[in-house]
Amino acid sequence: MILKEDVNNLTDEQIRELDNKYCSWGDTAHYSELPKIFSSCNGSYMYDSKDTPYLDLQMWYASCNLGYKNKRVSEAVIDQINTMPGIAPKFIYNYKALLSQKIAKGMIKRFGEKGRVHFNVGGAQAIEDAIKVLRNYTHKNRQFAFMGGYHGRTIGASCITSSYRYRESYGHFSDRAHFVPFPYCFRCHYGKKCENCNFYCVKQFAKNFESEYNSFYDRKTGDCEFGAFICEPLLGTGGYVVPPKGYFKELKKVLDEFNIVFAVDEIQMGLYRTGKLWAIEHFGVTPDLITFGKSLTNGLNPLAGLWAKEKLIAPDIFPPGRAHSTYSSNPLGTRAGYEVMSIMEEEDFETSVNEKGQLFLEGLKTLKSKYSVIGDVDGLGLALRMEITQTDGFTPNRELCDKLQEEGLKGDLTYKGKKCGLVLNNGGYYKNVITFVPSLYITKDEINMAIELLDQLFMRLER
């Protein structure tokens, strides 16, 4: 039995022994043979038991856009703990209403649309609630979603997540979405070249509506079997793929013609990750519904939710109790969310994130010119990608991608003469893409550090 006073003195070996004996391996820690153990974090860094700093370029899967242990957000949560840490969702309190106001007014400013905000605990739960809002409004249970899209691992969210791996152990999914190829131009589904394809992928999608025998749409009645298209504006787990600038405008024309609701998942890409509050702002279209989460609380007390146009979520359309949970709009989460949104209103992240993103991308391009195993680099704001390939610059190289991550976690890299490590994450269709998700407060020196440390990793492993 571990005594209370000994908890902070556990060795890595003792922690690993406890984990091996008592913890489920189904909650993702054991992707690597020996998962890394960290002891603390601050700003852009994680620290191991030897106090070695590791520059974190994935920030808890984009849950800490404002850096670890952000003082202002932490103090707001402590204040809420000392004021009112919990309340049942059948009651109203100040920060739920105030945070909803901030988000809703921001949507009016950005999209010219009135709507309402609905909360739940995590991103997958927000997706579940979004599906309920969409089904309630359209009276249809089928949706379109993207190949490569990721929306969570609950049953409903798995239905609209394209990876079969997330469904294969759990039986038949009768409501599985129809998956549409994402405009992944480096690996085009149709073998086209982006510069002259004239949005061939959208045209192929539109063809499905030409005849009732294509199964989507009855031109005589004007009825479509699919009520909504749920999408990420940039693929997240799918590899931080950035679509061509005009893609969503072309897609939205098709959706509008056939009365298909346009829902956008901003759980990973929202909150200035791409240099805009919402990533979809880059593409000149207005969504009917947006889900958000992750960095809304900067990693403190999970909170997620959705904003939907008034026509989808007004009380006479979506009445009390249609979708809620005990912790759905918890005070600690809404207080943290209010502080995060306040910071984002006060600071010019649009300028700083785009400037830092360009600097980071230039560094990645330099590495690409140096190493033949880097097939593609791209990004929007501080959502960046590096596709690891064989020396032909195209064939996916997951083995090297995995080695880069493991090598970075050894903690034996150096920067300015000091020992350090590097925290990376991978994604993509072939798990061969390093996705870079640094703190929005990352400094120029830390960006230079990231590029230098990556250079060290490639020098070790490319041969």
C-alpha cells in the first residue's frame, strides 16, 4: 500500500508497475511499449522525474493552446472552487450565461448569425449532442462526413469517424455516415493535381444527386436521405490536412441546393489554432452548427459544446432535457472557458499566430529541402504538418515517424548546450504525419529550438 506522504516520491519504475497491474490499456497510453512518464509541466514544456525539459509540440492534443499552467486561467478556476464549484444543470448561474453570450456574440460578429450555445463535458459528447440537434431538426438519421475525419470514440461519434478501426470491435453500426473524400491534395483520392483539377472532388460528390438511382436524392419530391454534412475544416487526427482555399465554397453550393445542414467540428482547430478563432473563417462560408471543446478550458476541468443557429436550437425546437448530463455546464469549466475567451478577445492572436506559423513553416520547409524522407510540409497558423515518407518523397513511412517520436522522448537532445527532449504526435491516414500543435504563446526562440531538435532527430534516424 502506498502511503499518502509517499505519493510524490514514487519512482518511475513503481508508477509503471502500478500502471501495468491496475490500469486499462484501452484508454490509449500504451501505444508505445514503454509509455513516457512525466512529472510536471509549465508553459511549452513537460518535465520528467529528472527535471529534464521536453519542448511539447502537441500540447495535450491541442487542449492547452494558452500553455500549461496558464496563471490567469488557473486563478479563475481556483476562485470558482472557492465560490461555487458545482451546481446541477437544472439551475442557472452567472458564468454559464456569460460564456454563452461571449460565444454567441462572436458568431454574430463573424458570421452575422444569431444562435445559442449548448454545453457538455468533452468533445465526443459535444458531437453526440450535435447529432441529436441535427436529427431533431432534419428528422433524418443519416449524415455525410469526410474520409480522414475524426470526431470521437463514443458510439455516435464513431459513426461519423471514417476509421474502421474505431468501430470494428463493437458490432454493426447501422447509422454509419456516408464518407466523402477530403481534398487531401498531396494524396488525392482521384489522382488529380490540385492546381488544375477545378474541384473535381466536389463535382464527383454533386454527381450523386443527379438521379434517384444514385441513392441520395429524389428529384421528384426534392427529398434527400441525408440531413447534414459534419466536417472538420482541417483534418485533425487525419493529419492536419489543409483544403484548397475555395473548396468549402464549392461544397457549400451543393449542400445549399439540396437543403443539407452544414455542421463544422472545431474541437481541435478552434480557438485560434489556425490563426482565426474558428478555422472555418478562412474559407468564406457560414456553418449552421459549430462544435468546440479541448482548449476552451485550456486543459482545466473538461468542457465542450456547440453553437447552432436559432432555427436549429431555439427552445421551441430543442426543448429542455433533449440532451444534457450531470456535468454538462459545470461551473469550473464555464469559469475557465470564460477566462480563455476573455484572453482571446483581449490579445491579437490573429496576428501573432499567423506570424509564428509562417516562421515555423519556413523552418519545416528548410528541413524538407534537407531530408528526402520528408514528403510534404504544410499548415495554417500553428496547425502544421510534416509527412514522413520513404526516400521517394511519397510512400508513407510510419516506421520512421514512430522512431522520431520515441527518440524525442529519450531526453538526450541538446539545445544551447543543455539537455532536453521533444514531445511529438503523429496522425494521418497512414500514421506517418507529425502534427505540430505548439502553444499559441510559443516564442521565436522555441520555434528555432523545435527546428533544431527535429534536425537532430533526422540526423540520427534518416540513415
